Amino acid sequence: MKSIESPFRLTGRRALVTGGTQGVGAAMAKAIAAAGGDVLILGRDEDAPAKQTLNELRELGVQAELLTADLSLAPHEYLADLMSEIDRTMPGIDLLVNNAGTFIDTSFLEMTYERYRTTIDLNVTAGYFLTQAFARRWIEANVAGRVLFTGSINGMLAEPDHSAYDTSKGAVAAMVRSLCVALAPHRIRVNSVAPGLVRTPLTDIVNQDNRLESWMRLHTPNGQVPEAEACGGAAVFLLSDAAEHVQGQTLLVDGGMSVWQQPDVPKNW
């Protein structure tokens, strides 16, 4: 009987995951590796969490490497050198995961241009131009590349003190649609995973505030605040052959938060 390869496998694929040393990026990198793909993680520092993630990836039996770069700079300051380093470290990348990002907790009335610019540069601009660089080479080499952005429920639902972050993630959702239209004719797929609240170093305040965690659970239909690994399966699906006809979409991984107008009032309220 002829064996059938699972459409969810990534064997033979090579992924670059920006912001891949911890949090959601590390979770997606590990899920890609578990599905058989080689992984190059890109982080700001070669610190202990980065080395731990690298070791965990290698334990999954795939090739895994680590690069460092500061994607908050203007792309012309680093992109050419970064692409050369990527080629030297892991040539043949055909999966790009634009996950690097930042979260600055500042109210709209207190927001400074510098903080706003930092948020937009890292959350939006870096992924835009890195995708452009890979798309140009994929088109020239006739490679059916796949691009995944990390969005957020904040691209749909606003929070009063996170205006710059909300703006950046709304831009990511629009960018995914626009790049889909631009690149689909070249056999390049573009999609996004948009987490709700998951536990990462950027959301560590939830671990420190029981009242906040209870409030977030109340506003989530399944009542969970999961680990970042909750995003891994969605990433593998969107990068795999199983999602061949899924293009320009944002897949919310939020426990149902985005579809619930408001929670029921607790009986002891």
C-alpha cells in the first residue's frame, strides 16, 4: 500500500523565525522543528534563553542555528548584511516567520514619537522589508515561499493604554492582505497568526497579578490563559501544504475572546 505523507509535515523546509529565541517565536520555531523543518532563529541577543531554545530545537533532530540582529533599526542599516549572514548560516530558507515585535505600555496622551516609532519600526516595518527581500529572491529562483506574520487580537480589539501597539497590529493585519494580493501570483503565500493573551516574557504581568489573570479568564470563553505553545500548531498549519488555499488570512488563537461581546456577569458580582 502506498504511503501518504501528511500535508502538515514540513520536512525539507527551512524556516527563519525572527524573534524566535523566546515567547511565541520560540514556540512556533519548536512546532516547525517538530514537524520536520530546519529552523534558523533570529534574536537581538545570544543570551541564555536563546541558547536554551537552540538546544531544544536541535534535540528535535533538525538543523537549528541562531543569528543575532537588531531589527528595530532602519532596514537599510542591516538588511543586506543580514541576508548575507542568513545565506551563510542556513541557505535555502523558504519559510519566513515575521514574529519579532515589542509592546510598549504607554497611554495615548503620554506617547512620545520615539516610543511610537520604535513600535512601528519593529512590529511593522521590519517584517515588510524582510518579506520584500525574500520575495525578490524567491521569485527569481521560482520558489514557492511561505510567509507568516505574528499579529495580535489587538489588531481587532483596542485597549486604552496600548494605542501604538494596537495600531501596529492593525497594520500587520492589513499588510498580510496587501502582500497576499501582491505575492500570490508568484506562488508565495502570506498569512498571520494572531494570539490573544498567552504567557510570554512580554505578558509576565499576568503571572504577577492574580486579579488581572482572573479578569482575563473571565473575558475568554474557554477560560484559559495558555502558554505560548498554543500558537505552534496554527503556525505549522499555515506554513504547511494543508493550507495551500489559505491566503491573506489572520487566524486568531484567542480562546474565543474576539467573538464574545461581553462575559456573563458572575453571580457573586
